[in-house]
Amino acid sequence: MTFERTEIDGVPVFWVAGSEPLTAHLVFRVGVRDETFMTTGITHLVEHLTMSAVQGPRHGRNATVEPSFTSFMTTGKADAVATFIADVCAKLAAPELDRLPVEKKILSAEGGMAAGPVVAGHIRYRYGLKSVGLVGVVPPALNSITEEQVLAHIRNYFTAGNAALVLSGPPPEGLRIPLPQGPRRAPAPQERVALPLPMWFEQPAPLLGLSFEVPATTNEEREAACAMAQIACERAHAELRQKNGWIYDIDFTPVFQQDGTGIMCFEADPPPEHFEETRLGLLRILRELRDNGPTRSELDTVVESWEGYDADPAGRFDALTGAARYHLLDVPSLDPAGTLALLRSLGPSQCQESLGRLDQSLLIGVPEGVWLQENGLNTEQDPQHAPIKGQVYRRSIRGTIAGLPGSAQLVIGDEGISLTEGNTCTVRWEDVVGAQRFGDGTLLVIADKGYQLPIRPAWYAKGKEAVQFISAKLGEHMIFEDEAVPVAN
């Protein structure tokens, strides 16, 4: 199969030979990672505003917002597909902003995230509440997003230079993609949080999550990491499910960054009584692959699964969509023949190399209430910074009644805030991504892994003054009301 490519109205069009019904994905290089904590959900609002205004039946059309991409999709006759694409572009050019209040309510009711809770938790711990780390955030301040912000988001990201069209057949006659001109928007560089790896943390989902760093600079490294993960899942299915009955399912999710790094995240569903056996069993399988490599038969199975995937029209279209997305990221990609040749050339050593940082970069997510006690495996720690200097607010009478020690105090200065209630926690202003009002208090949300620091003014003398000081330092654009639980821990 050969990928074809042309250009219409400045938008690259990727397609393969095929017949009706025609499937089309209009893909933009914008997603949750292009938002801030306070504007989380704005891309989804744009998608909702657009799709609610597009004419025609809902059947056969959809749209999605992912960490790095937003897609408008349809399937039907060629002329209907062309009409849909033109209509999407028209609604993006002139969004029906009077629907914004209603779409905010719908988005709140939808309540979705750009990734499942296990993967989202691992990404947030590794990258903090910025860029890709926002995939597990429930939008905290939808009601504060303005029409001007929505229009600016559309102007910045929904342009011809930041789009690609994917088709399951030749472009329809007369197809137009009337988007405004604009540059490609590369994702912002993603800095990782300094974690005491290897470590574990609690997650709300009753599942096992396990992730580690993998090299992802080249196509060979990315394909080797995915082949390794597929083989590990097959071994885990045979041992942990078929042999021992400890799990129902296990799967993996790769998260590759443009700087050549990535993580591989595994998710399994053992019941509480078999959680530890599953954790140790999966680690044993991964370490055996690292030390001894996969068998030739296992590597052949990976090739066979790709051949079956490529033989399926849906699989070919997925591969074509992947090529278009890599184009939008300015990352070289392979066509199906190139991918197949690469997989056939993989040997055990490449899969072993993808596991080279397994133990050093290991992060394990466990259900709430599970406590891991294992030598060399750390647990999460509060962010540590030296106490700052500033205005001191000491414990009040109500703070005494609440059980605060005599040393309890709140210090607010130009650099940040230090809170002492037994231990001292210091937060710098630049690390605060938002502040939620609750009652007369404030809950500071910290970029580092989504820590939340509550400030209760009643516990400190002149505590209301302290909260006003905090609000003034942050600015109203950083403060939101009690709309939602902002971080899915």
C-alpha cells in the first residue's frame, strides 16, 4: 500500500486508494498540552462550538480532543464529506459564541479527560501540571474562559499551517479547506519533575500502573519499545491471567516526546488480594526481557500482528493518520512497508535497550490504601524549598482549638509562601498554576505533580488579610471558584 499526498488550500492531504464510503479526519496540531491549568478545556470548547453548529445528522461524524491533536471526523459519500470539511472550516472562522455558556455546561456534564486515570496519573507525576501533564485535569475554571480567549485560541491553532487532512480515498472533486493562514505550532518543550525514582504513589483507580523511561529518538527506538511492550503483555497474559488467574486484562500506552524521550505505561486490573503478586510478576517479566531479550518466535508474532493490522482497511487508515500526525510534529515517519521492514529487522538487543532504564526510572501507581514497603522504592514527598522571608501570620485562637502546634505560622513574601503546621512547606509563586476559593479560604494548586496547599485564614491571626495578599500576588486570572475538583489524583 502506498500513501498518496497532495495539498489543497495550503493544507497537506494524505490519502490511500479506496472507494466510498469515504472517511475523513481533519487534524489540527493542538490539544490539552497547549492549554494552561486555568484554561484547561478551551480546545474542547472550540470543538463543541464547531460541531454543534455543523449542519446535518450527527450519525457518521464526530470530533475528539487528545493531548496533542484535535480531529474532526466524518464518513459518508464523497460530496457529503466535502461539505462537512467546508462547514467545519466555516464554523471555525465564525464560531457561534452565543452558545458558549451552554457548551460550558455540556462540557462539565461530559466530564471526560484526555487520558485514562492510570496513564494520566503517571504523566502528571512525571511532568507536573503543565503541557502534557494536564491530560488528567478536570477543567477547573470553564466559567472564567472568555469569548476573547476562545477566539485567540482559534486564531493561534486552527489554521492551514497547523492542519492536515486524512482521507480513505481520493480527494472529492471540488474539495476546499478554507482555513486562515498561520504557522505550524510545535508543542512546547516538556520539562520533567525531579522525582526520587524509583518510587510509588497512590492513585484513585483500583488498578496497577507501572511506567518507566524508554528511548524514543528514532523510528527504530519507538518501534522497539512498542514491540517490547507487546511481548511483555503477551507474557503477562499467559502467566498472570491464564496460569494464575490474577488479572483479567493488561495493556500498555507509549508516551513519546519530541525531545527523543518517552515513557511506557502498563495498566493491569488485579483484585486487592493479588495486587502484590501481579506487581512482582510484571516486574519479573520485564526484567527477564531486559536481561535475556525476547525469542525469535515472539518477534515474529509482532511482525505477524502488524501484517494483519496493515491488511485491515481500518488499520491502514490508522497508519495514514499516524503519518499525518508525525508530519504536524515535524517528526520523520515510515509508510507501512517501511514499518514492516523495520519490524522484521528488529532483534532481541533493540528490545533489551528499550528496558535499559527500567529500574532507575520506575514509577508505580497503586490503589488508595495500598502501602508498598520495599527497599530501594521511595514514596512521594512534599516539594522542598527553603523557607521564604516576608509577612508572618501566627496561629490564632481557632488554630489552637484546631490542634495546630505553637510553631504554626504562615509567611507570605515576594518569592512565595511558607506554611508551617508541624512541617514547613514552601511554594514559590511561579510554581502556582491556580488557586481555588473555598469558603473564605484558598487552595493553592502547585505545578509539581498537582500538589494542593490549603490556606485556612481562620487558623491564623489576620488570616483574611493573608488570603487577600495571596490573591493580589496571583491576580484574579489565576483564581477560580469551587466549580470542580481540578486534579484527578
